[in-house]
Amino acid sequence: MSETNTPRLVIDGNERHQDIDGFGASFAKQAHLLLRCAEPGRTQILDLLFSRTGGAGLSIVRNQINSKSAEIDPDYGTIEPHNNTFDFDHDEAQIWLMKEAKHRGVATFISTAFSPPAWMKLNNNTIDASDPPKPERNQLPPRRGAHRGYRQPDRWRVCVGVS
């Protein structure tokens, strides 16, 4: 390869383009698998993920605010199965992972709701099982105003609190 075709990368530490809050990963579907790992492997994996001296040094953890029914998926049951009724039993693994990450220096936790819980939807389900699918069955009904604030961070602040 000639010198003119060789890619060139220049890093100038004095030139600033953007702020970076940190680097992280989502453990929404993996936290329960990690929790079930035997020791000492589980601790080694956590250290490899979060240690700033001997690992990747991840500083942000993203979680999923679950919306599925616990009957459909026991590892990912919704935290709000009924209006203003909260059940964090199904988030045990994500809460455990946040505590382990915090113990290793992580201070930023982001929890995201991808869908309102089933009780807010027309078909009372997070899944449209009709064949062919009918997207209108999985819509939020206008008569239920509770969904308006569903994606607002304040509604779910309790989910991201780690002690």
C-alpha cells in the first residue's frame, strides 16, 4: 500500500468537539443471566465490565422498564401491572446489577420504557397476537389519560434509584 493510500488519524488533545458523559452498556436482557452465574466468575465478569483499572471501565448502565406481563415472561414482568400498583420483584436482577455497578463506581443509570404496560392498551396486552397483526389493537386508548406521563422521567424516578 502506498503512503498516499494509508489512512491517517490525527488526535489533537487541545481541540475539543464534544463532551462525553461516559461509556456504558445495556443489561436489560442480560442482568438475570449474570445474576445466575456462579462465583467467582460472576465477580470477575462484573470487574471486567466496570473496573477502571482492570476492566472496560463502563460508567453508564442502561436498563429497561419492563412492560410485559410476568405470566408471559417471568424475568421481565412489568413494574406496574395495574394503575398505581408497583411490583419490583421482576426487576430483581436489574436492581442487583445497578447496585453492583454502583459499588464499582458507576454513578449514571438510565432506565427506558419502550412500551406502556398492558393495562394502558386497548387490547390489554403488550403483544398483538392477531394474525395478521392489527397495530390498532396495541394502541393507547384516548379514554385512559394515564399514559400521557408514562415516558416522563419523574414517573419512573423510583426505578433508577440505587442504594
